[in-house]
Amino acid sequence: MDSKILSRRDLSFLLHEWLDVAALTSRPRFADHSRETFDAALDTAARIATEQFAPINRLLDTDEPRFDGERVHTPEPLKKALRAFCDAGMMSAGFDAAHGGMQLPYTVERACFAWFNGASIGAAAYPLLTMGNANLLLAHGSPEQVATWVPPMLAGQWFGTMCLSEPQAGSSLSDIRTRAEPQPDGSYRLFGNKMWISGGEQDLTENIVHLVLAKIPNADGSLPPGVKGISLFLVPKVLLDAQGGLGERNDVTLAGLNHKMGYRGTTNTLLNFGEGRHLPGGRAGAVGQLVGQPGQGLSCMFHMMNEARIGVGMGAVMLGYTAYLHALDYARNRPQGRPPKGKDPAAPQVPIVAHADVRRMLLAQKAYVEGGLALTLYCARLVDEQNSAPDAAARADAHRLLELLTPVAKSWPSQWCQEANSLAIQVHGGYGYTRDYPVEQFYRDQRLNPIHEGTHGIQGLDLLGRKVRMESGAAMTAYGVALDRTASAARGVGGEWSDAADALLRWRARIDAVIARLHGCGDVDRTLANASVFLEAFGHHVVAWLWLEQAIAAARARDALPPQAADAERAFYDGKLQAARFFLRWELPRIGPMLDLLDSIDTTTLDMRDAWF
């Protein structure tokens, strides 16, 4: 085993043998790259993650950031690790050369970042948020905002956040109360409170760039109702002086840190805007700049949120992936018991990987985490297609398919890679439940992922309520075209993979029928009552499709191996094929009862009353 963070061989297979990222170098944006430069970037990421991030993962869990009433303190090794990350160009890897970036494809950039997610998710959150912040400003900010705020973030000099939720309005953004009052000089003064702000205060950088959702008051001072009144503002922790250097402190104050079950290396904060603790220009109010147009804040923020959702999915994958590799290593080296056919007590104990049930658990983990990695990298490849495909129709189809799959990419790994984490603990037995082994921390860290950046429930409503029907079902049509393409390739390989393709198509027809039935019932409450069940069923179908895609690539590659090929290469492809079999035989049939339930338009949960609990 070359690493307990991520299998480099698996990553190479996904990027080169399946997704063919090297083909992107034929496009102008990536013309300066080659497979060699992609692999060099991956090597750099793997080295820094292994040498700087992984060794501090436990430290960030046990010595979490603390607030002394004046400032936040983080462990010194975290600063060193993040500096190594930034100095290596990882922060700007996917950005334009004009902004100091490498112009790596998004697929490769995400694959690089996977190493940091797996090594220390708490450390990796800071650059993840900063990259999202910078991307949003590049998409929606003015030229002056881009020139002022983006370069220091990409250099790692400043970090960024996104400030959406409020104490009284978590996911219900229409109910936010933070107000942004226009000023004569074109700026705004913000007043309000923001909750659950990751990276909202820290001592890692000399400034923090907050992107804040707020409402501009009506003429009578009231706040406009609903989401259409939400605007987006850039609110730095420290204002800039006339020369562009750091000036006076803005009226942004840390009210306290949230102490979490996991992800402890990432500060999570309650921020007060405009409480008067600091008086920029001699008066209260956090000074902010409007980003984009008034009332368009939510659509601007979704640029960052959708990117973050793929990032959350990748983080969930990697917490499950590293747990799987730790469990595999433990199972190979932990002797215990004897096989059913060898009960001689005098015989030596065997490694627990020799036991069938342990192999079952390891195989399930492998299917979940490698399936999840395929899902998130496929979505990243769709980002590259929508941004750089030479054909407009191809770009449009990629966009539609990405919109459809984004809720799945966020939620499916958050659910099923959590199951991989649970199984990793089970493989370790009692030791897995202690702090002597890292799998218990991976499990705690993982539990955040079904919650942040939109819960399972929100993703289900988005998928069933919007995505499957947008543009008269165009996204589902694009999904069907992709499935048909895979089915045709599977029939070319033949055998069990052709049969698997037929099964996937039958399930797809069933899903279409269920969508039609739910949306034809004439009652939106009944349609969406079990949206989370639909999300889970559809997610399993998507991952089964991507496992078939992997199986086709693995079967072709294995058949093409020369007779002198190393045993390890054959074993790699055999492992891929076995994991595909597991998912298609054991996991895909799970969706049958879910679709039956959805088709019945069952109202058991909808009909439940508060008083009955």
C-alpha cells in the first residue's frame, strides 16, 4: 500500500484510463499542459499532503482553535502546512495564468485537492473556501474588486469565507435579517449576525474577505421579503487604506466559536456585523461593497455554493477513502481467529482479512469510496466540459447534466461514505472505537457533510422539485443519452456487463415513471414529501452507472495486458471489476423498494402530526 490517504493507482485509472483528462490538452485553455504536467501536480499535492497535512490531523482535533476573548489562536503547524500549500501554487492551480494560476483543468485540480481532504479535512477547509470566494469574485465582481481582492487570496495572504446563515435563519435564506444600508460614497454599512461561518476568524492570515448575504432596506426602512431582496456584499475584516495596504479594522466582531463534534481544525464562528466594537470612519457599521447587482445576491452566491457542494462531496469521499485504507491495512496486519475449516487451536491465527465477513465490509467500503470518487471527478469533468468544450451543444448538455448531478455529488458521498467510515470502525473492532486509531476521528469529521452546504432534505427537494423537470426535463434527457452511450459500450464488452447495462436501463425507465407519477398527482406537498428517498434512489442509480463505466474501462484494460504484466496490475483491475459486481448486484437492487414507496405516493410521514410524537 503506497499511501493510507488515497490510492494513487486508482486516481491514475480514473483520470487517465476512464476520464482521459489528457484529451483536454487539445483545447486552448489547457494547451500548455500534458499528462506529465498533470501527474507532476498530483505528485506535488500528494507529497505536501503526506508530509505537512497528515501529521497534524490528530493535533487539529485535540488542540482545536481557541478564543481568548480578543483573538483566535490556531496551532502553529497548521500555519506551516497552509503556507506550504500556498507556496506550491495549490491555491491558484485551477485559475487563469493572468491571475498567477496554472490553468489546470478543474478535474485535475479537484484530484489534487483530494489529497488534502484525505490528509486533514480541517486544514483543507480554509483554502477550499478561499478558492470558492475568489472564483465567485472573478465571475461576478467588478474589475476593481477582482484586482484588489483576488490576488492576495490566491497567494494565501488573505483567506475568504461565505456568510449565509443566521441564528434564526439557517437554511431559510428568505428570512435573513442582516441589512445593508447604502452610503453616499457608494459603499454600504452592514448590520446583523451570521452563524456557522467556517474560517470566520483565525490568526492564519492578516485579512479575511467575507462574502455576506444581506438585504438593502426599502425606502420606508423595511426589509424586502423573500429571496429576491437578497444582495451580496464583500466585507473585509480589515479595510484597505488609500494606498491599498491594510488600514483600520472593520466593524466585524467575533461573538464566539462553535465547538464541534468533528472538523475541529476549522474555526466555526458567530460573527456580528455593525455592533460598534470597531468604528471604521468613526462610526458603527461594517463597511461593505456590493458584488453584482442589487437583489441578485443569491444567484451570485450559488456560484460559490455549487462549487462548495462538489467540494463537500469530495471531502466526504476522502474521509471515507482514507478510513477504508486504514481499515484495509489493519485487516492485513491484525491476526485474530482461524477460518471455519481450520479450527485447530494450535494453528497460528490468521489476519482478519482472511475472514469472509471482514472482506465483505472491506468490499462495501471499496465500492462506496471508489464509486464516490468516480462521481465527484465525473462532475468535475463536466465542469471542464461546460467551460471549454469546442461545441456549444456539448457545453449546454454538460451544464444540464452537472446541474442534475450536483445534489447527488454532495449528498450521496455524505451518506454512503459515512457508511464506509462506520464499517472501518467495525473492521477495527473495539480498537476502532478508541482514540488509539484515527478511524474514530474520520467518522466524527464525516458527520458534518450531510448537514453543511445544504442538508440531504434540501438536496432532495432541489433534485425532485427542480432539477428533474428543468427545461422540460432536458437534464434527464441528457442523463438518458449518457446512459445509452454507456449501455452501447457495455454491449461491446459483452457478458455480465451487457446484462448490467440492460438492468440500468430498466431502472431508468422506472425512475422516469415515478417522476411522472409524483409530479402528476396534483399536490406539491405529496410530490415532495419523500424527496429524500428519491435522492437516495436516484443517487444509487447514478453511482451504479458510473461503476459500469469503470468496469468497462477496467475490463478492456485487463484484456489488453501483456502476458508479462505484473501480478499487481492484474489484481488492480480484478479488484475494480469485483467492486463493480458488488455495487451492481448488492447495492443497485436497494432502489426497488424505494421506488415502490415513491410510486405509491405514500403519505405516512406527511400525515404525521407534532402531537403524536
